[in-house]
Amino acid sequence: MSIGDKNVQVDDMIHRNDQFHVNDDSVVNDDDDDEQSHFFDVSDEFDHIEIFEHHDTDGECVYVPKSFCVGSEEISSSGIKSWTPNVDKSLLPAIGMVFDSIDLAYNFYKEYAVNGGSEQGSNQEILHKPEDVSATDDIFDMNADCFGEVNTLTSVDDNVGYRVKQTLPIRVENNIKKKKRNRPSQRTGCLASIGIVFNKYNKFVIQKFVKAHNHILVHPHRIKHLKSQRRLNNSQKSFLFKMNQAGIGPCRGYRILGKVKGGDEDVGCSKVDCKNWKRDVIKYIGEGDGEMFVQLLENKKKSLNNFSFEYFTVFNNDKWELAGAFWGDQASKENYKVFGDVLSFYSTFRTNKYDMKFISFTGIDNHKKCVTFGAALLAKEDADSYKWLCEAFKKAFPEEPQIVLTDQDPSMIVAIEAVFKKARHRLCMWHVTEKITNKIGPAVSNVGFKDSISQIVWTDKLDPDEFDKRWFSIVARYKLEDNNWLNEMFNLRRKWIPAYFRYWDMSGLMRTSSRSESENHMFQ
């Protein structure tokens, strides 16, 4: 988890529309099943289907219900069909119209296009001097043309309405070459557009207007599905963000939004828009995720009473990376004051995408329920990292516990003995007894050795001397005196056998780290 240079907030991922605009260029992967969303609901009520063929390089045909065709349809002498929008006269562009800014001109045409049932793009890359413009006018021409947008990867030819394919750049991420997806063009070669010039009076004038389209126009009821009209609002972004925190992907999040709104048509966006928003969030966060995490908990530390947070970083691969973090709130500290006699902490496998160990500090209350004292993330499981973690815990909880329960991790043992001077370290009995079959072999274990040894290991009714006698008796009976692992566990008996904790206060509360493991499963 890297610490980047971005000063970002969690709210920025929801409320910054300039960063997370809806874009159809690419989508993120999602584990959800990707159902096909239909633009039109084809049913028996449609008397016949009108077939319209695109003029793009794909030669793809679009099947559209005839009842959805709007506008005035005209057929030329050569049999070519065209459609003209039927809009209010106040929205109709006209040659000679004057605007104070290019944005006002473009927005005027945009409103006309949407009400007429078409998309619009803007092309300011074509700079030429129209023949019918006076010599005193500046050389500027902005074409707002139909269907499709001009971006840095495409350009528009002289005919306007087609995309010219270019070689797409190859980017390198984590030493892996990735080529941007070359998605099919949506343009049909439609010449419907306006041309705007900037004159000597610092005004923008409509100099050209072509209103006939070579494709069908969208029905008013379906205009909200156009790309320019689809939008994720702040509440929907917040909802998808919370769904993602709960492990629910954008596809399922979109379907839930549809149920909440009463239907997919009322969501105001498409499933791809939701997937693209998640992609933009991930892209925006980039390598600043570690800093976001630290900043979030630092803000909690400043705003919340008695909230503890510690972290440290290491310099790796020419950048600072988060190597460890520990946090605990006021409720945890109140629980520790009452139930902090026995402390158990256990590290999970590296199951998160940052390959970091998650560690929870767990106790037990008077109802024999688990209580959490704190949590941590560690990049490495070495003695130095665990020593830092124990010191961070001790800083937040100055009073040491009586017993600290862990597994047999040697790094943990070194750190606990170095930091906790008064507490007694205890090993998890379950982790020890589970190794019996592997260490002595199934042939001996299955004939009764494991049952015999468990009878003296799992009881607290024996005193230390009696335990030692029975241990030697059982080992001799099965001729295991030379087993190195058994001899090692006997030498460590003061760290895990209940007989040696018999007179230690609160020692019977926990004998295994299973409670920490169950808490880790809950946090996952």
C-alpha cells in the first residue's frame, strides 16, 4: 500500500463530478454476471420492425421498433432516407444567430439536438476560413456535429460524421503492456451540424446549419437513455460506494438501484456507467490509497475523543509505502479497562489485495463474548514489525495484560518478551495439539497416543508434578522418548499446559486463539 502525493478525501470519490464523469470508453472487470440491457423492449405490440443500416466500418444493422421513429421522414429521388427533428421554433438554430460565448452556442445546439432525438459532439480541431466569411473575421470554425464525440484518440475527416481510426497507444502498468480497447464507432456519417465562426465583433455566429439526419431519431420517452443524458448523481455514487464496501459490485448495485427506483428506466444511468464509475474511482485513487487510509484515521484521531492511531512507513522501490498501522477507539479502551486481563492476537493470511496481515486484539467479557481492543495491519511478519506493534498497543493501553495468547510464531514471541515485561506469554493449545499426528506419525497417533496425551493436556485439575509424571509415562508407553518435537513441546510446557497456569489469575478464560481467528473471519 503506497503513500502517494495526492491529498484526497473519501468524499472526493463521491462528489467530484469532474473526476468521475460517465464515460463509455472502457469498463472495469466485475465478478457480477453481466446481463444484457436492452435499449428497446421488443414485444408483440410492435406491428413491424424498421431496419436501419449503419454506415460505419462495422456494417452493423440496428433493429428499431417503427413506433419509436420520430421526426419528419423524407426520401430523396435516389431512395436515401433522412429524418428532420420536429422541435419548437424557439429551439431551432438559424444562420446568423449570434452568441456571446462558444459555450452558449454549443449548449443551444445541444438542447436542440436532445429535444430532436439525437446526440451531438463538438469538433474544434477543424480550423479553416469559410469562403463566405469576410476577410476581417478571425479564422475559427467550430462544428457541433451529430452522434459521437471527438477525443484525443480519434479525429474527424473533412466529411464530418466519421471517426478516423488511429493506432492506439500502448501503456505499461506494473511491467505489463496494455493496449487500449479499440471499441467500434457509433457514428453513421451523419452530416447534421452547425458551424460557428468568431467575428470581428467578438461574437460567435452560426454560419452553417444542416438539419437532416441520415439515421432515425430517438423517441422522447427514450431520450433519457442517450449518453449525454445519462448521469450518476451524488446519492447514486454514494450508494455504489457503500455497496462496494459491502463487497457488492457495480452490476448488482445497479440492479438494486433499479429495484429501489421502481425500474431500470428510472435509474438515470446504465450498468456500464456504474462499472465505469468504479473504474474512475480506482484510477483516481491510484497510488494514493495508503495516504487516504492514513489521512482518514488521522482525522478520526483529531476529531474523536480518546482515539489512538499509529503507523510507520518504509522506503521501497523509490517510494514510501505503508508498512504498519494500529488503531483503537474509546469503546475499545473502556472494554480493556474491565476485560483486559487476557489478551489474544492472531494474524490472518494475506487475503487482502495489498498482501498485508490483518491482526485483531481480542479479549473476553463476563458473558464469554468476544470484545475487540484494537486492530492492525502489517506488511511483514518479522520481529521488528511485531515489536513496533506491541509498543503501539502499549502506548494506547498503558496497563499490561496478565496473559498474552498467540500462536507459535517466533517473531511474536521475541516481540512480546521484549515489550511486555509483566505479562505472561501463553501459546495456543490448539495449534500445538493439531500437530501431533504430523509430528509423530499417524500409525502411533491412531493407536491411542493422541487420546492419552489429550487427557492430561486439556485438564487443569493436575498440578505440575503430576503432569510431568503422566507425560513421561505416556511417552515411554509408546516408545517416543527420542521424538525431538515432543521433547521440545515438553520443554515449552510452562507456556501452554494448563497445569502450569493453574494458580495464575484469569488464566482459564482463554487457552486458544480461536476467538481471534473467529473475529478475523468476521472482519473479512
